[in-house]
Amino acid sequence: MSEQPQFTISIDQNKFLPAGGREMHAIVSVEATAAEGVPVPSSTRASEVIIIDTSGSMSYPETKLRAAVAAAQVAIDTLRDGVEFAVVSGSNNASMVYPQQPGLVAASPRSREAAKRALSGLKATGGTAIGSWLRLADQLFDDVQGGIRHAILLTDGKNQHETDEELDAVLFRCGGRFVCDCRGVGTDWEVDELRKIASALLGSVDIVADPAGLVADFQAMTEAAMGKSVADVALRVWTPQTANLRFVKQVLPSMEDLTGKRTESAPQAGDYPLGAWGAESRDYHICVEVPPGEVGKELRAAWVKLVVPGAPGEEAQVLGSANVLAQWTDDEAESTRINARVAHYTGQAELASAVQEGLRARKEGDFDTATARLGRAVVLAEEAGNDAITSMLRKVVDVVDVATGTVRLRRDVDKAAEMELDTRSSKTIRTRKDETVTTRRGEG
């Protein structure tokens, strides 16, 4: 137990509802800190599958495949001794790069060198069928009981050689079985497609416009995976019999709707998968609809636990817990105050939507909608203090007036800048904890 990080859960909310009020919002902040700053124990079981796109387009230019090979080699060097790993080549179908036969091999000086040699012989040919790549990764993880299961997927193109239904079936099969971080190199891939894959597999998605950036990116992803020490964590949310849990969303470090990933765990309780954890912090937004109570009455609107579910018939390990409360009041000042963190993340959720809707409208030639939505995004990014998104927006629009969101679409927008804004629109920042927000419920 001492090898695990120490988990703490805190709740940010305004528990007061007006007479007749039903909807309670809360931000659940989870922080995991390494015990006394010790590194991840070498006994933490982990497995890694690196999936490299080797379709024909990866040779245009040739620097793309060379950079991908170099990045995968650095990732292999970053693995801890003993971590079980494999390398997969993806085109119209998936094939093993290392080892030659399907399976995982423990990382050692000898196996690392053999894998890097095998990578250096990769050639680019054929098409793109990402579902088949993930299906092979899933089969490789089949032999791993427990532990951290992580994959890296790199592609440079669209999933053209299988149907959406085929990919969806694979994602349904793989969900909850391993975490997959997705990267698109260049600008000929689809942001929505990789975002869907990353979302289903609880991973991240990002653009590496210049292949030269792949080495540093792969190293960072692998280091992050090696820093995880608790696998298959879930947020367990209990609500009263008469309540309705409307949604559960991750809001930091990125926006991710977990509502549809619920699995029932007990009467009136469900588990929402969070993947693997190291020393890090994440925030979640939950919304509970409760039956209206009398003025002065207080109830537990939700009981939130962080758990590692046990095997069938075994109790879950509880890492931490906290309560979301609701209390009815006739004090208007109390009941209309919106918690600062709730307001902050609600704004950033709207920001992500505004960016994605604006870029989609621009792509479709609906320039009025694009101007309106991207203008709104400028306002929301400024309000949130999200300087990274503000900077990316200014590569797509000319800002006339920040306060009113008056913008002009830029004519010649670099495609990489547009895709970077789209890909990173759901990345969030944390508000200052002591901020106060006095917006009334129902306004804005």
C-alpha cells in the first residue's frame, strides 16, 4: 500500500439551493501525491504497445517515417527494465515489428536493442485501417493480468480502409482494457477521428505538425506512462434513490464526458473509468438533480469515492471519498451565488464547443456562424485566462475587440495552426482557488 500515491478528494460547490431548486453542480478535485517523493516502484507492473503508421503516405516526405522510427526508439529506451512491450506496424492491417510473433517482451538492454534494430527496417506501404491496429494491441494486452496497460498510436492519415462501424466495434471492445494516447503527424489526418479514438480509450490526442517534434513527444508520453502506479481507477458516484445523476465530466486537464461510460457497481451507484494514475491532479464536474426539499433541510446529493474495483466477488479498494451536499434556503444571496470553479469550468466547456463549432462552420463555408462562434471563443478564452487558446485563436482570426468578441476570419490560415487549435481546444487550465463569482443562477 505504501507504494501507491496518497489520494485526496475535495469538493467545490455552493450547496445552497432556492426553495424548489433541484439542480446541484459540484467540482470534484482529485490529487495524487507520491509518498515522500519516492519514484514509481519498479514492482509496478506495466506494459506498453507502440503502434506506428507505416502506410504509403508516411514516406512523403521520407523524414516522416524516419522521425517516427527515431521517436519509437527513444520511447523504447525510456521504458523501465521489466516493462513488457511490443511494437506494431499499421497499414491496411497490423503486423508485429517486435517481437516477430504476437506477444510482449520484458524490457532489458538486449530486448531494447533488438526492437530498435527491427524498427530501423520499417518501410512505408499500403493504406490505413486503424481498427485493425488497435485490435492487435488489444490481443497483446490479453496476456497481461492487471497493471498499467498503455499504448501510443501514431498516424498521418485518415482511416480510409475500414468503415466507421468497424472502427467503432473495435473501440467498444478495447474500452477499459488499455489507455491509448494518439498523435497525428503532419496535417492530412482527421482531428475528430483521432479525438474519438483517444476519448474511447481514455487517452490524449495532439498534433505534431513537424515530424522533428516526434522524438520529444514520444519520450514525454512514455515517461508519463512510466510514472503511473495505480491502474484501472474509477470514480464511484452514489446518489439518493429519488435523485438523477445528470452527468459526470472530466474538466481538467482536458474536457471529457464520462457519462456514457458508467457501469453499475451497487444499488444507486455507478463507476466511471479514470484510467491509470501517478502523481497528478484532475478535476471532475458532476451534476445531480435532487427532489426539492423544505427550507432548512440538508441532504447528501452524492457520495463520491475513488476506487480500484476488485475482481468479481471482491470488495473495491477505496482510495478516498467526499460528499456533495444540498441545502435549501430562502436567502437569495446564498442560493444565487455560483461557485467559482463550477463557473470557470462551465466557461471552458463552452469555449471548447465554440472553437470546434466555429472551425467546423468555417470548413463548411458558413462564415457567419464561424465568425460568431470563434468570436465567442475569444471572449471565453479571455475570461478563463486561457492564454494558450487565446494565442492559437489569433492565428485563425483577427481580433477587433476582445470584450465584445468582434473578430474577422483570416483569409490565409495555416492548416497546422487550425488543427492545433481544434486538437487542443479541450485542454483546460485550473482557476485560482480563492476567486469568488457572484453570477446569479440562470444568468449568462
